[in-house]
Amino acid sequence: MIDDSKNTVSSPSGDPWLLTPGPLTTSLSVKQAMLHDYGSRDASFIDLNARILERLVAIIHGEGSYVSVPLQGSGTFAVEAMIGNFVPADGKLLILINGAYGQRIAKICDYYRRSYRVQESAEDVPVDCAQLDATLGADHDISHVVVVHCETTSGILNPIAEVAQVAARHARSLLIDSMSAFGALPLDAREIEFDAVVASSNKCLEGAPGMGFCVARESALVAAEGNSPSLVLDLYDQWRALQRNRQWRFTPPTHVLLAFDQALNEFEAEGGVAGRGRRYRENCDLLIDGMRALGFKTLLPDELQAPIIITFHMPTNPLFDFAAFYDGLKERGYVIYPGKLTVADSFRMGCIGRLHRRQIQGALDAVAGTLSQFGIERIES
């Protein structure tokens, strides 16, 4: 396996390091895994599919009760499939919103004409479990609750375990969008009650983008038969097809799956969720400490910050120009992300993907160098 941690200026492929919420920097070995062509009915490829699906269930310790279902497309395809399959036409969904990805779920419900209610918090405030308890106690039409595990609009970590406890106490089905957390933050089906969780091949599992997946309680998936308003996003039908002949209903993203299998090898070699989460937390802490030393201010207090992506307030110094700042970092080999907040003018820097302390320090040096080019030694508010 290539040790990407030793490369500072550019990745082994010569590309800049991506400090973004995804797509992410992948290892050279993950990239190289895609340099093969497989037929979708090739026995080796069918075995690879089965191996991937078993490993996804194992990540949440769901063996025996949960199954995984893959889908072509980005993570949002999987989110939409989860809503369309698990919330029946006569159901009602409570959407816990504190960012753009919760808002996107509401938009999906509008398209599918699913009944829903929103419980909205500010983008820098975690979802309110006391309010959730009151809402579920008062509105008996609500059949399902959906929450975003890590809301990458701000980087905030939502209290998944507490949300699950409240939903279970009221006997409501819980759906989880763990797109930016799956594989790095614990989600244990033996401890947290939920019917479905969705994520994607890139993000914290560090594969190539192009495949989403749902890990669902088998009994809930069986009960979802006939709910989907979409053919291509019918999770139940896709699962049944895989059960019958271990094949996808429609052309699978073969190269993405080859990369994903290798990415899962590397995920397991790193120590699974615990190991991957530890590296990301170390990256996060180093990035926050270094940016604060340069005078930048984080949007979130440390206790609410997930080790995925960090939001920084945009400096008010008249010498600072974000477009030039972005370009300066890219010229130095690092790509960051614009902000997405309504509560504050901001930008974001991710700490996930095939990044180690060496790359994070390199990014901090690039920030300092770019500021110096502006004539700024330290950001002062």
C-alpha cells in the first residue's frame, strides 16, 4: 500500500490535497484499483459486490438484523431513496433541520408529495431532543423521524443516540442521513435503534464518488415493499434482485465498486471506525489550533464540532479577499470549500479523506503564506 502521509506538496497523483466535504483525496492504491474493466455478470465482480455489502453491515454491527442495498449515484440519491421507500404515502415525516441537508430532505418530500413537518434549529445549534419529545407526544400522525448525523453545512455533530432514544420511546421509525459521518463516527445498531441509515462510497470511507448505499433493518425493508415512487430508487426491488442472482438491476458503477473494495481494505487496516475517527480527530484538532493561532475564529464551540469539516468566520480585514485566498491555497496545493451558512459569512476546511498530520500542517503553512502575500501576519477581528 502507498503511504500517502509522506507527501506534502501534492498527492502521489500530482493533484492538490482536498480539504473539502467530498469528493475527497483518495489513496493512490484506491485510484489504481479502478484501472480494470469488469463485466457486471463476471463471477469475480459478483463476489466483490457481496463482500462489500457484508462489510457495510459489519460497520454498524448489524449482522443478522440489517442488510445493505447499493445504488448508483451520489449520496443524495440514497437519501431520496430512503425517504421514498421507508415513508409510505400515508405516513408523515418529522425532519430535524439545522442546515442545508435537512432542507434538502424537505425538498425531496415536496417532490414525492410526502406529508412532513419540520423542527428547525439554527445552523450552529444541535437538534433539540426536548422539543422532539414534545412534538412526538403532541403529533400522533408522525410515523417517521429523520436526522442528519453530521450536518456539513456547519460541521455540527447532532446527538444521534438521544434522538434515537426519544424516537424509540414514542415508537416512531428513525431514519439517519450519515453521509458525512459513516465510517468515522460510531453508529452501533446494537445500541441505537433505527430503521435505515444512508451514506456513500466516498466521504469517510475514502472511495471514489458514484455509489450511495442504505443499511436497513431487514424487517423494515420488507415492510417498505411497494412504497417507492421511483423505479431506479426502489431499495426493496434492488435488494430482492441482489438476493435472487447477486446482481444489480441496472448497470453498476463497476470501477467505483473496485475502488470501494480497496478503500474498505484500507479502512479495516486502519482500525475501522475507531482508527479512522482517531486520525480525523487528530487532523481536526491540529487544523483548529493552527487556524486559531493565525487569528481565525471557528463557528462552533469545540464540544459541538465533528471531526469532519470546520467552518471559520470570514475575516473582516479589508486586505483579506476570499477568492484570492482560495486561489493562493490552490496554487500551494490545497483546495478548501466556500461557506454555506445563512447565519454567518464563512468558509470551510475539511479534515477527512486521505489526509494526515503532515498534510494538515502543510495546509496551515499554505494559509500563513497566502496571508503573508496579502500583507497580513495574523487575522485580527
